[in-house]
Amino acid sequence: MMINDDIYLMRIHKKNTPFAYNLFMKNIYISFPLFFVLLGILHFTFYFPVNAGDSPQRVQISLISTEGKIHKFHVELAISEKQKEVGLMFRKELASDAGMLFIWNSESHRQFWMKNTHISLDILFIDADKRVVHIEKNAPIGSEKIIPSILPVQYVLEIKAGQSELRNITPGAILSEKNLLN
């Protein structure tokens, strides 16, 4: 008789629990995994902040060194604010002839940093006349130190660290590209 009393008490308890609790307990096996799926989707969405509709345009540019040598780079154009904000963040590698060219409508002092950037870069600051006015060589990975342009610039070119020295690109080099917006 003891066993039957326990079963009877369990049935009474189950009848007296709130409906929402019973509904939750019945659906926990569905709700719990669904929560982690949604959490994974949110993580993926914020880890890759540039969406497909805001993918940078790719073009080939040339830098003409002060010695007259032409150096070609395949770059992504960062034109929109979102593209400029993300830049080369989260990239694991960059080819020696690749980079990103940031373009503004007018000259101004620009500031960059390397937060969330997993590759070291050379940052070339270029004025409205498309002349390199300053180069920040080997900007350190992940640094939050502000890298200023020193002079007003309209373009900034980020390339793989060491490429400006290897190719002897110095201030005075000229950005030559027919496909630029201005």
C-alpha cells in the first residue's frame, strides 16, 4: 500500500502544478537546444560584421616609387563607413600583392588602429594629389595604439607588413589608378 500512496501523491502534485511549468518541462528538450542554435547564429552574425551587400569592390592599383618603378597591388576599396570601420579586421592572412584602399571625398587627418587585426600591416597615407606623404611600417598586430596620418590625407592604403620596404616605396611615391572614384 505504501507504493500506491506514493503514486497517488505524485499524481496530486502533478495536477496542482501551474500549466506554464508543465508546458515548459514538456518543451525543455526542444527549447534548450534551440537556445544554443540561436546563440550560435548571433555569434556568427557579430563575428563577421560586413554583410554580403557591403562587400568591398576589388581593383588593381599601381604605386609608382620615387625611382619610377611600378608596383601593382590587388586591393579592396573601403568606401562606405561600415567598410572603413571593419577594414582588414579578422583576416588571418594577406597576399604580398594585396591590400585595402580607404577612400574619402576630401582630405583630413585620419587615425587608424590595429584592434582585431590579426596580420601586421604597412599603412600608407596618401594625399589628394595621390602622393604618399607618410608610411607607418609594421603596425603591430592587435594594437589599440592610435596611428595618425600626420598630414591631411584622402586615401589610406594598407598592405602586408614589410612590403613598402621590400619594394622601396617611400613618401613621394604616387598612387596611379584609373578606376578610382575621384
